[in-house]
Amino acid sequence: MRSRVVMLAAAIAILVGGVLAVPSALARFGGKDGGSGGSLSSSWHTATTASASPSPSPSPSPEPATLAPRPVSVKVAGEFFSWALLDRETGKISGSRNITATNSTESMIKAWIVADYLRRTAASGKKPTSARLTQASKAIRDSDDSAAQSLYLAGGADAVVKRMIKICGLTDTKLYHAWWSRTQISARDAVRMGNCIADGRAAGPRWTSWVLTEMAKVRGTTALKDQHPTRGGGRWGIIDGLPEEIIKQGVSIKNGWTVVGGDWHLNCLAIGRDWVLAVLMRYPDIKGLDYGAKVCASVARQLVVPGTAATR
């Protein structure tokens, strides 16, 4: 996410630099895990330049729309809500105050399971069979549980999650024995996992582009017709809060959602050109799947920084 720079040129002898402020981000919600919400400390940059004979300033280059730390205000009717945003250029992670609190990964981890299998297959000098590639595609595009389970077992079950923690440098994630969807992950670790997929560590040089493309082709809605016992439509959430300009840059997603003990455990993950965003929550199942999808979209929408047009 590139900083937006405002350039002011004066026609007289003194050029005074401006002030760029990155405001604090605030997430407001009620809950047991996160207290009253989270905040980012504000950062300020001030620049002053003087010149006796200033030359005309060059026109600023156009900047594409992106996501950046901004104030976020969301009310969630549940016990837990957390979000994190990773800047892929600097590695800086911003988000809610409870950014290290965890939720079960659910199907969000399927992107890693697929990437891990493909990386290890390539490292062994082999090519995945057409049957395995079909499983990999279904696990991501259709969030197919059976396909993901088969790849998880082929990768050594618990060893798959242990490699994710090590390779992606996760610090909050906790293994749940023999149950990939119950792996506990924080919003901070979720964006780290997303970045790990984006930068090639997860799938390796041969398969990274393939995995990201499959994530961009996730299909299906929150509607009952698209939701089935062991698979479901997953094209909703963060992607719905993004303007077309950002979507055209390329956005890869993988959400996770399951009702556990009367609550939806819902996570949204999206990888953009220069950012990764994750939103995690738990809320009463009576609210429905669409409720959580809209919360994810709301967070994304509030973090959008519009692009700037070229100056003629």
C-alpha cells in the first residue's frame, strides 16, 4: 500500500511542505476475547522545504486504489471480532487491539493445505496427478471438505499445520490434533499466512501463480442454494467491499465458515496487489452467514484508499 503524497506548489519564493497523518484505526465491538476494540497509534510525517527560486514541481504520478490503515468502526453481535491488514511492501501489520486473539481457521486454511501439497510434490521432482489437481481446485474454488481432507492426509495431517507455522513464521497459531479446521489462528497470523501464499513460500515458484489464480476463481454465494454439507459457495465478504478498480488489480480470496456450538466461526481472507486483509469473528448462528459476510465487506470498505488520477 503506497502512501498518498499531497504536493502543494506556491508561485512565490517559499515552498512549505505539508503534513501527512495516518489516523488511528478503531474497531468497536462487544466481546469476551477482544475487550472494547482495537486501535493503531497515529503516525505523523512533516516536511518543510525552502527555495529562493523554486522550479516548477513535476506532476505527481497517478496512484492506484489500495487498502491502508484507516479508522474502522464495526458493531458485531457476537463474542469475538478481530481484523488485521498487512502491507506487502513493508511487512507492517495493523489492526484491532486484539489482533493476536484466535479463532478456528475453518476452510480458510484450505489455501495453505493445497499450496503445501503442491510445493512438496514439486520439491520431490514429481508432478501432481490430474486427480490431485482436481482436488486442489475443488478445495479452493468450492471449499470442498473431502478434497481438502485428502490432501491434508497426503501431506502428513498434523505435519501440514506444523509446516505452515514454521514456514510462514506464525506466532499465535495453535495446532489441533488431526483436525485442520479447528487449528486456532489469529488475524495477525492469518495475514502472514496470506502473504506466505502470495510471496511464494507456501506453494513454491512452480505453483504460486496457480494457487492465487484458483483463489481468484472462488465461486458461489451465501445463499442456501450454494451451501452444502461438505462444500459451499465462498465468493463473498472482503471482495464485496472492494471497488472495481482494486478487483481489476487481482484479488485472491479464501473464506472459512462453520457453525460450532451455536455460533458461526467465520473468517475472511483476501490477498491484493500490495496488501493482505483478514477478518475473524464469532457470532450467534441465528444471524446467518450473510451477516458475517457483510461485516467482512464493511471492514474492507472502510480501509479503501481511492486512487488518484494523472495530472495533465
